[in-house]
Amino acid sequence: MANRFRAGLGLPPGDSAIATVARPDAAERLAAAGVRASVRKGAARLAFHLYTTEADVDTAVAALA
């Protein structure tokens, strides 16, 4: 799911279930879409788990597009 998220934002694939996005107001945009993310060093940090669905990922991508 993390790689689906990365691909949706045009980022290279990774090998972690955690993805960070260093975009202005990313955390606020995600929160407005109902997506929970933490902030580390100014970047939104999202952790994808077994219960994360494709629809969840698509919602996060749409919030940041």
C-alpha cells in the first residue's frame, strides 16, 4: 500500500510501509480528508498496515494531488 501511495504521488517505490511527504500543508490536507498522519521534521508521515485498503490510499493521494 505504501508503494501504491508513492506511485500515486509520482514518488519512487520504497521498501518500507512508512512513507513521508514533505509538501506544504500536507498534514492539514490529509486531516481534512480524514486521513491520520503524524508530522516529523515538517513532513507528513503515513504508516500503512494490513488493514489499510486501496480506497484509504486513494483518499490520501487525492488529498495531496
